[in-house]
Amino acid sequence: MRRPFATRARASAIAKRYAHATVSAGRTPWRLAHYCVVDLELSGLDSRRDEIISFAAVPIDAGRVVVGGAVYGLCRPTRPLPERSVLVHGIRTLDLADAPALDEAIQPLIEAMTGRVVVAHVAWVERSFLGRALRRQGARLRGPVLDTFEMGRLLALERKAPAPSRLLGELATSLNLPVHRPHHALGDALTTAQVFLALATHLEEFGSETVESLARASERTRMYLG
């Protein structure tokens, strides 16, 4: 028999800690901030009807990936997964039969994000799904969320180089970085973490960078293009 979700009080406490934790201020030099790189695997890209089925979070402290602090989890969906999503990530509905439902499963992810600036690749996806998941917990997603795709676009403009691919693996390869298990939440989170550090370091060649300046990568790109 599945254990009932008897940890609602604990979940509420986790959400409150997340909501009230101190996060690195925008003017913090980027190397001094604490980050949580997040990747989600999904049943589709519409946060109104699709669901989170797996997640990973990788911390970055002092400009270094803390692999030992990584978190990975599965979430049981409320309906069978569409074939198109299974073809992307290889996770079947059957594989998730014993996983906890979202509200319970996501607690370690909320803890991992607490007090940290979130980083993601093509971050609108994570923002949308995390925002809805956190609202179910009585919290809201705290900003900013740094986007490695936008940072890559900005670096390309600074270097007068071709625009980067939206694909994480291709961006990593262009930076001479390894690609860890594509379309697996933990593999993609590790790849994104390394990409983030590389991009922030390269952007620093053109001037000092802070949490706020990296968060404004998209706006800076638009300004650059006039």
C-alpha cells in the first residue's frame, strides 16, 4: 500500500524556508553567488496540461560544480505519457508507477533551490513548470532565473561569432565541454552547470559580471542588436 502523503507539514515548512531564504543579491559578483542548476524532463512543453516526470538539481559554489550535492528524482504522472515524450527521454509510464506524485516528489528539489539562484537552459521551460509546482506548495518561484542559452547568445555577439544552437549538447560541444547523458535530467543538469561556468568565465573577459548582469543576458542581447 502506498504511504499517504503524511508529510504536508514538512512540505509546508520546506516551502516557507524556500520563500524566505536569503538569495545572493543582484550586485553579487557572479563567482561569489550560490547557484542551483535545474533540469526537468517533461511529458510535453505546455505547463497547463503537461507534467514534470523527472528532475535534477546541481549546486554551484565558489565557481565550482558540487557534484556530491546533486539531487535527482522521478515523479508519477496523473495520466499515461504520450509516445512523443517517451521517444525523447526514454522514460515510460511503467517506469514511474512506484514514483511519488509531484507534490511529494518535488520536496528535495525545493530544498536544493533554497537560498540559491536558479540556472537553466532555455529557462522559460523550467520557469513555467517550476512556477506552477511551487504555487501548489503555496510559494512562488524566486528570481532571477539565469538562462545559459541567452548567455550563449550574448557571448556570441561579444565575440562577433555565429549565434549558438538552442540545443544544449551543441552549445556544450562548441565550448569544448563534455555532454553528459542527453535528455536525462541529471546528465543535462551537469552539462548545463559546466556550460554556465564556461559562459560566465568567457563573458568576464569583456567586463565584470554579477548575478544581475547575467540575469539580464537577454536584455543585453536586444540592446546589442539595437
